[in-house]
Amino acid sequence: MTKIAIRLLTLAMFAAATAAGPMVNVAKAAGGDTPSPPTDTSKAKKKKHDKSSSIDEQKFLDGYRAAYATIYDRHDYASAIAELKALGRDDVADVANLIGYSYRKLGDYKVSQVWYERALQADPNHVRTWQYYGLWQLEQGNRESAQYHLGRIKQICGTDCAEYKSLAMALAQPAGTGLVY
């Protein structure tokens, strides 16, 4: 991707983030082994007490947790991608983010970027995606963009959250050290 395209993308993301900024009420660091539900404003949602809905949700959570373990415990990124896609819930920022992370770990940066952007479309304030996408930027040599991502994290959860500290520490490393984030 050319530098101009990257700058335009960064500017577009900044504009979207700025527009969404006033809507931030609660800062949360997402991306744990339990995903947050997708935003659904439809009135046609199932009742909370519907048994099939509960079973489906439990099945999704179990599948997500298994994929999470595949990534962080076994480092089997290709299998994790298949597990996450099989959930059929890439509208959940946590799912899209982990797919992006897995592709990044496999070295497929273009596909990884698509999934990080999908996660941010699902939740523009998804802290873990801003962190991982910032690390992606560093791996691509885009320190300015990574710095922008750090600023977004600061707006969302401050400087004491783990995501901010992680990306700040990576940015503090000299460029070209070959560190894998």
C-alpha cells in the first residue's frame, strides 16, 4: 500500500473516530475469552428467555473460547481462523479482531488489515483492535499510524489500561529492531 493510501486511510479512520468520540460513555478493554455481543438495534430480537437463543449463545461462547485457546495457548493460528469463521459471527468485534490477529501472526498482512477494519466497523471503540492494529502498523513500519492508534486507545480507556501500555512499550522500541509484537 502506498504512503498516500495509508495516510488517506488514517485520515478516514481519524474522521470516523472523531465523529464517534462523543458517543463514548464507558471505556472497556475487549478481547478477552468472552466476547461482547454485537450491537443489534432491531426490534425483531428474540426474547432473552428463549431456550433456543440461550443454547445458540452458549454454543457461540464455547466455540469462541475454544478458538481463543487455539490462538493463545496452542498458537495454531490457521485452525483458529477456521474455528472463528465457523461461528458465523464476524459481526462481533472480538471475533473479527482475533481473525485479524491470527492472519497477522501468519504473516498475511493484507487480509489481517481487512479483519481489523471489520472489527472497528463493528465497534469503533474496541480497544484490543486498536492495540493489535497499532502493532500491525509498527510491523509495517508505520510508526505515525501506530502513534495515532495509541492516541485512540488513550481516548477510550486512558493510559493505565493494558492495551495502552502494550502499544506504548512497542512504540518505545527503536525502529528496525526486528521485534515481533
